[in-house]
Amino acid sequence: IAAFMTDYDDLQVSQFDGTLGFTVGNAPETEVSGIEVDGRWAISDNTLLSFSIATLDHEFKYFPAGNCYNRQVPDGAVVNGVALCDYTGKTGRLAPEISAFLSLKQTFPLSGGLLLAAMVDVSYEDEQNAHTNLDPKFTVDEITRVNVGLSLESENWELALLMRNITDEQQQGFVANVPLSGSSFGTNTFYSVLSRPKEIFLQASYRF
């Protein structure tokens, strides 16, 4: 079990500037705190359970001069004649309040020194905002991913069939406005990077 709390002064934050690209500014006061619990339980000689759960509270304690998202009404400080937006009290990007992981591995000893192993793990992340300027339209839903695997190994080699994200759950991991879309063309256009889709692959390794 671990608990943490960190206070940042002038935390660097990269945000879209509303025109061409990104600017790096400073959030004067930011607090990040949480609790993490993890463990492993050998249920039997051949069965291993691993788990973890974490809470996270990421809050801008004082950040009155952040860049606004497109079409947001400025409500923050005015810097060099430019009205900005107040992020005080808001949660930072990609900061889920709860995340968890559960894994189960079962091994089956075979003749000739071989070992067959079956694995399944489940991961969970709470909803979070993926937009660089915290546009509320891009608060992505909670997500659960499931991975499974089957491996055959000896003392110095291993062959494994792995299937990741078998239910093909995807979410936006990064979202930003397209440069010039709002300032020059009057549109509210975005681009995003998605998390990895379902993957199935064969993996081989050899230990010298």
C-alpha cells in the first residue's frame, strides 16, 4: 500500500494556442495525490493471482491563465491583451480517478521439463479527458480491456500466443484542434490518436 501527495509549483503544461500549434505554459499551483494498493497471491504452486488498484486526484489549485479550447468563453486572466481561461479546480488531462488491474496465471508442468501456462488479465480505467485544452466534449468513457495468452516454455526458450484487447475496446488517448481550423476557417475541427485495437500475435524468445 502506498499513498502520495505532490505539490507542483509552475508545472509545465502544453496546450493548443488556438491558431497554429502548441505553447508550453506554467500552472502556478498543482496538487496530485492518490493511493495505490497492489499484491500477488500464490493460490497454489501453479496458480498466481496479481492485482492492483489506484486512486488519483489531479487538480490545478491555481491556474488562471490557460489557453481556451475552441469557442470557449474566456473566464480567466488577461495576458498581453489576450483573454485566457481559468483552469483552477479542474482535473488534468488523462488523469482517471480510479484504475485497476487483475491478472491470473495458471501453469501446467509437462514431461521433458516443459511448462504450459495460461494467462488472463483485465485492466480498467475510469473516465478521463483526452483533450489538450480539456474540451468537455472529449471526456472519454471508462474502459475495460481483457488480454489472454497461452505459452509453452522450456529452460531456455518460450513460444507464446497472445491476444490483447480481445473485446476490441478503444478510446481516444490524445485529442487536439487542427491548426487554423478555428482561427482561419471558422470550423471546430479535431484530430485524435486512438488506443491500440485488438491484436493477436505469436511471440518467440530464446535465452542464452
